[in-house]
Amino acid sequence: MPPTNAPTPDDPPDDPTGPEAWSALMARAQEGDRRAYATLLAAIAPRLRARARRALPNAAEAEDAVQDILLTLHRMRHAYDPARPFAPWLAAIAQARIADRQRQGYRHAKRETPLAPEHETFSAPATNHDESTDHARLHHAVTHLTPAEQQAVRLLKLEELTLNEASARTGLSTTALKVACHRALRRLRSLLDPAS
């Protein structure tokens, strides 16, 4: 004869948010119980986070994996069979999403090369040749532009204003500013590189 204090299937579990209770919480969530769903998510999130952190070295990647798992759970909650245990179903989802993140990280690492200071193209001052000569040539070429062209280049290209902002500042239409800037750039190209 079993002891009288032995739990029966109808008895509530000892831990209302432990893995034993997840199946019941998910079944209630499928029936529309929002509180049960919120309780379930609050209970599984720390465990999912720990699992993701063990599998993924980057904390941000681990947190993204947890969000992926929770989103997948939300999208697939209708497919859960309440007659089966919830924890293995969730573990399968978690493993798939974590594996996706690991594959994605591997693909990124395979495509990217970390840059070191020696990779810098202009790391030494000697490579920045004739900077003063280029500056002087550009300044001289700008003096050959009309005042409207100079103003358009200064506002749109150097100060990086939008056409509407430059128009408000100058009182010129946006079309006039576009034309002046286009003509100025074309003239600067021809002055700086006569071969073009």
C-alpha cells in the first residue's frame, strides 16, 4: 500500500514554476490563460539564458539566442501537445536556436578578418603624400566657381545640410541648389583632373 503522503497526479507540484509545472502552465497558456503564460516565460527565461551562455561565448549573442528561443516558442505554442512533457519540447527548440546562432557566428567569423594597426592603409604620415599640395589645388579650384556654386558646395557637401535646410538658409529653391552643386562639382572635377 503506498504511503498516504505520496503525491498523486492531481496534486500541485512542489515548485509552481519548476520544470514539473511547465507542462500544466503551457496547457493553460494554450487555453488563453495569460497569467499562466507569463509565469511560464518568467520561469524558463533564466534557464534558457544559462543554457545559451554555456553554448555561446558572447553575452550579447547568448541574449539574442534567448530572444530567438522565446519568439520561436511563442510562434510554435499551438503545436505543443499537452499530453507530452514540455521540458524536452522546449529543449529541442532551444538547441535548434542556439545552433542557428553558432552557425551564424561561424559564418561571420569565416568572412571577416580582424584588423590590426598594421593593416591600416594610412598609418604612417609618409603615406599621406602631398596633402598640402592637394589642399592648395582644391582651394585654388574653388576660387574659380561662381559665388552661388561655392555656397551650394559649402552648404551641401561641407556642412552636409539637407536641400531643405540649405534652401531655408539661402532663400534659393532646392532645384537651384541642386543645379549649382552639380555644376560646381563638374567644374571642380575638370579643374582638378583635366583628363576626365
